[in-house]
Amino acid sequence: MSLHDYWCSRCGRLLVDVYRPIDEGASANPPACCGHPAQWLPQTRAMDVGGVKGAGFKAFTTTDGRGTPVHIDSLHKLRQVERESEVHARNGEGQPMVFRRWAQDGSNHDQPTLSKSYNGGEQPTRTAAQRFGATLRKSGEAPDTSFGPAINESNASALPMSGKE
């Protein structure tokens, strides 16, 4: 059994996660809505459908892990940029990239995209800690609660004051 989504063209109702036998297929016997069969909505999230007009993947321009502009016109190119950024990051050049829209679906939204066990990211080196340690705030210090110029407790709210709208 697999889950499929359907749409009724008469009433606009969306039928989500309808169980269909795998041997029957999604479009062979669609469920009925308003007295006629609903239309199957194919899931194109994990496919490269760049060649299909109006479907899933849209080309875009971004920067790769090293800050170089790159035009991504297919899911293949997107995965290639991700793999290259991982290799460069391991060599100390730039950072790894993951395009969350194409790396995650409904089954893994609660998981980080770069590793199975995220432990807070890259930890500072000893030289970085010595260089920037004096400017870091200690967690035991009281937070700074002062306002900027011309702001005080009476006018700090973004909500309008009663009677002075």
C-alpha cells in the first residue's frame, strides 16, 4: 500500500494520503468525490522534472559553498553543487551546502540536514578562543536591558498607546 493525493475538479476538495495498492497504481482507480473520479496529484518533490513544463524544479542562481555564483538548472546540478561543497568544506575551503527544499520531505523534517547527530556545529579552535575570548560575554553576567537613544520604558512598545493613536 502507498499513499497518494487526489484533487476534485468540481468542488476543489483535496484528498490527502489515500491508501492505494501498489500493484493497482495511483491513477488506475482513483477515489470518487462529488460522484466522479478525483484527479491524481503526482508527488514530484524527489524527482528531477526540470524538462516537464510547469512542473516541480525551477532553475535559479545562487552562490556555492565558496561564494562563487552558480546557475542551478536541474536537480542533478543541485546535487553536484552539494557534493562539491562537502568536499571543499572537508578541505577547509568554504562550508557545506544543503538545499533543504530538495533534501527533506514530510518524513524527516525533524532531522538536521548535514548530519544525523547535530552537536552544535563547528566548535572554536584554541586560537580563536584566545583571539575573541575577551569580547565574549559570560553566561553568568546580567543581560543588557538599556534602550537606544530617545527610547525609554514609556515608548518602547510597538503597540499604540491607548488614547494617543
